Amino acid sequence: MFIANFKQTNSPYKADKNNNMPYTASVFAGELNGQAIINGTIFKKNLSTVAYYLCTNKNGRTEIISEISVGELRIVAEQLGLRY
């Protein structure tokens, strides 16, 4: 598990069929092996670049469990034993 916010990326990825570039995770706490990537169209419809999310990355697929407020970041990280 990890806590991250997401930023739109340009390369080395390609745009999806709606011409939206994917978003990659910038990890605040926890560990991520590899990269966490979210489809650009899905991200734009449901998520925000100013929010933090509790996530998992299983079998190369990133799943967002919940949005976390800025005030909860350290508390959630400590409760889950995530290093930041």
C-alpha cells in the first residue's frame, strides 16, 4: 500500500483513444515497486491532481482505495506503518 498524488505525464507513454495522457504516482508514503499509472480519461473523470490517495498496486494494476485529506496524511501513514 502507498499514499500518492498523481501528475499527468508526457513520455514515454502514449495518449489514450480520447487523446488524454496517463497520470503517474508521486509517492508520499509507503513503497511502490515499479510505477503506478492511471489512464488519462479515467483520471480526468473521477480524480484530482491536488488530492492524495491511498492505493495498492497488484499485478501491475493500480487501484485507488480512498481519497485522503491533507490533514489525514501523516495519521493514515502512521496507522498503516507506511514510511514517509
